[in-house]
Amino acid sequence: MFSLQTIFGKGDKFYGLLEASADAARDSAAALVKMLATRQPAISLDEFTLARKREKDLTAQISRELVNTFVTALDREDIEALSAALNKITKSISKFAERYSLAADRLGDIDFGTRAALLEKGADVIRQMVAQLRKGMNLEAMSALNDRLQAIENEADRLLLELYRDLYGGRHEPIRILLLKDLFELLEKAIDRCRDAGNVVYQIVLKNS
């Protein structure tokens, strides 16, 4: 006779898959910080391509496991929602890297690093939040992490407002305004994706606490 622990233990694989997905998002953000710090006109997208493939493979594996697993560690809809949210983080980062690589030689005087550092911090908080799920539904610990994520998003919003003030100040050419607005908003979107993933994790904990 199988014990309940044995049955439910079969669902533990999803913790590992979701943690690996959060790691991929964090690694992608770290690669972006590294890329922007080099300020090289010729940009390699290899790290982003690999991180994106890794994330896609994990998303596909989670979908397969949901079909083949009778008992899951978390509700199926929560696993699907969190997997999708994590996937969107690497997708947003990859999109920024691709766009940036097309105009890197004209953007050497622009500071993207400050926003990218916020994105890396946000992705790191997400990694911690996902890892916390395996340890138990600790609402207090998750609330503290969620507050950190909210603070990161608030700072990103403040920086975006400063950017708009600068862009609308009249010192930039129209084509440069469009380029900078597009790139900075892609970075902002990536940070928002971290926030979205954090909301999913927080709702999971609220539901199970």
C-alpha cells in the first residue's frame, strides 16, 4: 500500500522544474547586466538564446508532466500560471537584447545599466519566492519578499518617469526619442513581468496558507 507521502512526493518534481525556470530568468537578467556593462558595439546574443531555449524546454516539460502526473504538489492551474509568468520574463529580456544589439553602436552614452540592475534584483527575488514554495507556505516570509519586489517596481516606475521628462525636454532628435523610449519600455516591461510572477507566487501562498 502506498502512503500519502509517497503519492504526494511524485508531485515534488514541479518544485524543481519551477525553480529551474526561475533560475533561467535570473541568469538571463544577469547576462543582460553583463552585456550592458561591456558597452561593446558588437553584441553576442548567445547567452540570451540559450536562456530562452532553456526556459522554453522547461515550460514544455512542465506541460508534459502535468498531463502525465496524477497528483501535483500545487494546483495544476497555479503551476501553469507560474510557468507562463516565468517564461515571459526571459522572453522580455531576450526581446530587449535583440533590439539593443541592432543599435548598440549609437547608444554608448545611454545608461541602461541602472534599470538592468533593478531587473536583476527583481529576478533574484522571484527566484527566492519560487524556492520558498518548497519550504512551505510561509505567508510572513513571502510577504517580505513581495514587498521587496514592489519596492523594485516602484523604483523602476520612478526612473521611467525621469526618462520621459528627459525625452520630452527637446534635446533629443525624434528618431532617438523613439529608439530610447522603445528600449527603456522593454526593460520596464521585463521588470513588470517579474512583478507578475511574484503576484502568482503570492496568490498561491495566500490560497494555501
